Amino acid sequence: MPGHRLQAQFHDPGMGFTALEESGDYKNTVRIIDEPDYTVELDPSAPEADVKRTAKEALKIYGRIDVLVNNAGYFKPGAVEELRPKDIHAQYQMNVFGPIAIIQALLPSFHAQGYGHILNISSMAGFVRQSFIGAYNSSKAALDLFSETLALEVAPFGVVLRGSTSRS
């Protein structure tokens, strides 16, 4: 579900809602529904320093972020032996390392608030084997296991983490 549709689904007219929203160029946009003219772009494949700076900017603008939805994804089909290393890296960067960087950038604010929710949108591809999408399958499996493990670490701090295909 694109960020703007998720935003509309959960928006309470009396509350601001900040969402990370996918756009066609694999960038995410942080925007508040009550102030649609102001956006902050966040590219999950950007260097970690840029992700941290953008998260800090969003926190400064909106005061807090209560829910993080990692919904971006990248898919490049091909036999594992034929995929170029840069294609495999791009899938892992977008599907695993990007969400981890965003989570790491926002976790300190969730800890300070004493609460927060993280939803990592994954894919059944993390559990189902198929030919010619090995890099994608393994990147989604990595995100799923990362989500399950991190959920255990952050629960004592009032942070709830769910993966969309979580087995738990």
C-alpha cells in the first residue's frame, strides 16, 4: 500500500500524521497530511549521514514521529550467477540496509518518547523459494529476521515492531 493510502487509512482528522511515502523513483517523502505543502525527501539508498540528517529534520519540523512504516522496495529479477554485484547490492541497500538506517535514525526519539511503532513491509518472497529472484528473496528474508530480532530488543522501551510477514 503506498504511503499516501496508508496515511489516509489511519489519519485521524484531529491529529497530524507523518508518513514515509514511496514515489516512482524509489525515494520516500515525509509529509504531514495537514500541511501537504511541506515535504522532506528521504532516499533509503542514501548514505547513512543523509538518512540521519533527514530524520533529524523531520523530527524538528513535526516535533515527533510515532509510527515509522518502511514500505520502499526494489526488485531486479535474474539468475544469481548472472546478476551483477551492483544489482544485488542495490536490492539489499533498498530492502535491508535502507530500512535499518531509517530505524537507527529514529530509535533514539522513540526511546526518548517511551513509545513508537515500526512496521517493516516485506514480502512472502522472504519465505517462498522461486527461481530467478534469489537476491530479492534473500533480502526480504533478511528484513523479516531483522524485524523479529529487533522487536525483542526494543520492546522493553515501549517500541513495537512488526514485520508484514512476521512468523511470530
